[in-house]
Amino acid sequence: MTTLEQVPTSTLADADVVALAAAVGRAAAPFEAAHDADAGFVAEAYAAMAELGYHRLGVPVELGGLGASLRQVVLAEEELGRWSGSAALAAAMHQYLTRMQVWRHRRGKPDAAAVLRRVADEGLVLATSGGSDWVCPTTTATRVDGGYRFDGRKTFCSQAPAAGVLATSAVLGEPGPDAVVLHAGVPFAAPGVRIVETWDTLGMRGTASHDVVLDGVFVPEEKVLGTRPYGALAGPLLVAVIHFAPVAAAAYLGVARGACEEAERLAAGRAEVPPAAVRGIGEMRARLRVARWALLAAVDEVGDDPPADDPTLDAVLTAKRHAVVEAREVVDRALEVAGGPAFFRSSPLERAYRDVRGGPFHPLTPEATLARLGERALAARRA
């Protein structure tokens, strides 16, 4: 395995990042089938992440991390997805939240440095309830002495068994235009926090994206990271989506890349490869390359310290849409190239076929992204 000491911490190269992700992937891969069968958490992958320093990949060097850029986090997640879709998607939640804290740290938020140091020094894992909260969370916030009481139930809390803090939100006031959404970090060890094991899904079964119940959880005033209007993609949520989109998309692109390579391996073992299969391999390669170009170009366009604005959001959502849609198409082609062997449950292609279906569910969905782009284009014409 690549050890932390073997990875430079001052000038981290892309090759170092990819090698680190591959080391985690090699530790995870032997357990993929078992976790897919029983929906068990990818604990072996997380043990390797802790050992090799993967969780502190995006933490700045001066705060104890490896100092990877947003682009390098994307490269790492793509490589990890090639080995283990569940490990990559689960880790993507921590990685994007880490990069979000870097964004806050650069803007002088004093609590951000403390969180990043805990990630680097203590191995703190950050989780999110953003998939269920979105712009209109159902969890309520009630003002009490010194802070707020949070009550509600969150779904899609990936890597819940390994996480130490949940980035979440709650509504203060009656839901509607006058309500305010509070964003805060809630420790999993806090009284009133409970994990309910509900994760039994078509794919990405090893992410352990269970429900988390908040029953009268006290959140001190100083732990509220920010606020936004109810129903608005703004404030902390906007910053979160900007960092989430490229990182999560990379995980799905990695799954597709792994499926392409498996289909190629099977085809290469045949005495004769049908012309349709040869063309299918070429199509997969082309789709993967263009999707990767789109994802990396979007990250380059918005930069390592992206502004929290509509043009940035448009860029990363467009790239995310392209990546997850193309990933699904690539895996479909991989099954066609492989033929009958891919139909068996023992085939990694069968698992990839199911895992990659999760991509379009993450907000914004591909259709919602197109609607947003179209609406903004028309609004600009009419202005």
C-alpha cells in the first residue's frame, strides 16, 4: 500500500493522488460483492482511508492535511470509483464537505480551521443530510436558551456508521416564505441522535446511507454555520452544491470506467471479437473521455476557490449532469460488449449497472439541471 509518508505534503502531484485512491480501492475491492449482497458498510475501505490519510486529502497542508486541490479530489474520487462505487460515493460526502470547510476557512470563518484540524489530527469523518434536506427540510428548529432544539428524521445519510459530525439543516418558524433555514454541524454522539438502519436499495448498497433521527438535539448558537431563506438554493446550501457536484459525479464516472475496463477484459479473452463489440468499446472510451473532459474543465473554469454564484453553479451542474448520464450509458454499453456473463450476479458489471443508476437521483437531477439552464438563458434574453 502507498503510505502517507510516501506522499509529498507540499507539492502534491496528480499521480500521488491517484495512487493513494488506488491503494484504498485495492483494499476495498475484495469486499465489494459481500457488501453488495448484505448492504453492509464498506468498513474495510474506511479502515484503509484512515491508515493512508485519504480522509485528509483535501485539508490544507498548514492544517495537517495533504493539500489536494478540488481538481485533485475529483481525480481521486474517479479512481476510487473504478475499484469500489460504494466506497467512492460514501467518501465523496466527506470530501466535498472538507472542501466546503476549506472554502469557509479562506473567508476567515474561525470554526472552519478547527474542523479541518480535527479531520487531519483525529480522523473526523463528516457526513451530510443534504440529499433529504435540500431547499425545504422537514426538520424543525425551536429556539431555546443558548441555541436551538432540532427535531426530525433525515434520509440518505451516507457513511453514517463511520461519521462523527452530521452537516444538516432545520427550519426555524412555520415552513413558507417567512421561515429561515439554519445550517449546523451536529455530532453523532450528541444526546438525541440515533441511526436507523434503513438502507436496502438497488445499488450503492455499501454506502450505509441510513436514516438519522434527531430527537430534541441541542445545537448551540455558535454551531450554526449560516442561514438562508426557506425554499432557496442559497447561502451554505449553494456553497455545498458547488463542491458536491463535481466530487460526486467523479465517483460515478469511476464506476463507469471500471465497467468499461471489465468489458474490455472479457472481450480480449475471446478468440474473435465481434465488430459490434469493438465499436462498443470505442464508444465507451469516447464517452468516458468527453465526460472526463467536461468534469475537469468545469472545475478548471470555476477554480479551486469558486465563487458562490449562479454561473459557478451552472458550470458544475452541467458537468455533473453530463458525467452521470454518460456513466449510465457507458455501463449499458459494457453489458452489451460483455454479453451473457454480465447477467450473472457474480459479475462486477451487474453491480456497476445498478450502482451507476444512483447518479441521476442526486440534486439537481439531469432534467432539473436542463430546466434551470433553459430558464436562466431565457431570463437573460428577456432582461
